[in-house]
Amino acid sequence: PVSLDKIAFATKPSQPGEVLRGGLGFDVILNLSENTVSGRTSMEVVGAVEKSPGGKFVPKWVGISVSEIELHANLAAVKIDGKINIYNEDPMYGDGFAGTIKAVFNSLQTQIDASARFGATEYQSPGNPYRYWGVDARIILPKPGVVFLPGVAIYGFGGGAWKRMNVTNLPKPNLTA
């Protein structure tokens, strides 16, 4: 079944010729199979009211924006959680999208995490837009890991690549695993 959640109206800055501009935001929740496969998306329908030269108020369709999409699957072999955020006119990231996915393979007791960000911005470069991207992934292996030497094992590995981005706030590794 499909359901709606977080329904809210928000006024927006009016454009020339508009009397009023606003958006109706809501989340659409989809359950394809109970407790197995589901998703959610956050949307906003935007419209405006213009005043014609004759004094009549005329409704105006502006558009639909999707800001977030989530996917969840809890299957016998794998559990998957994914999310995509879509952004426009962000002060730092400009226009683009970022996504994450986590997959846990039950029979292998292995977890894979990945993330990506793609977009274009003028951040710290006004009037000179540029494109950027970044991707990273890691795999976490079950104990005993991959034994390399006596007393030494590899419990996972990861890596990433990026262009026109800086890596900041890297998480510290967990050495208690």
C-alpha cells in the first residue's frame, strides 16, 4: 500500500507578477511487501497565484521537486538500506545529488557500504561554476577476517576517489572489532 506522511504547506518567495507562491510538501511511503521491501520519497508540489491585468487571480503551476528517496529491503540473503538526497541551490554543493547504500549479506556475514556525490557549484568561485564528484566504499569482513600472518588479519578494506572536492572529518577507525 501507499500512504502519505509529513504533509505541510510552506510559503515561498514570490516572483515578479505573482501575488502568492507556496509549496505543499509530503512524504510518499510505499510498502511493496510487508516488512520486506519498502521505500519513501520526500516531494513538494509548488504553485503560485498571479493577478491578471483585468484583476482576476489566476493559478499557476510551478512544478514538483523531489528532495529525497529511500529504499529498504530485508530479504533472506541480504538486507539493503539506501538513500539519495537531491539538492538545488545549496550554498556549498550547488545543484546535485548524494547517495548512500548499505548491504549486509546474511550468509556471508559481510557488510558493504558505499556513498557518492555528484554536482556543480560556484562555492568559493563566484561566477565560475565547476563540476565535482566523489565516491567511496568499504567492505567489512566477518571474523576471523583474512588471516595474513600469524596474529595479523584483515577485517575489511575501503577506498575512494574524488575530483574538485576536499576530504574532511574522516572518521577514526574502530580498533575494538
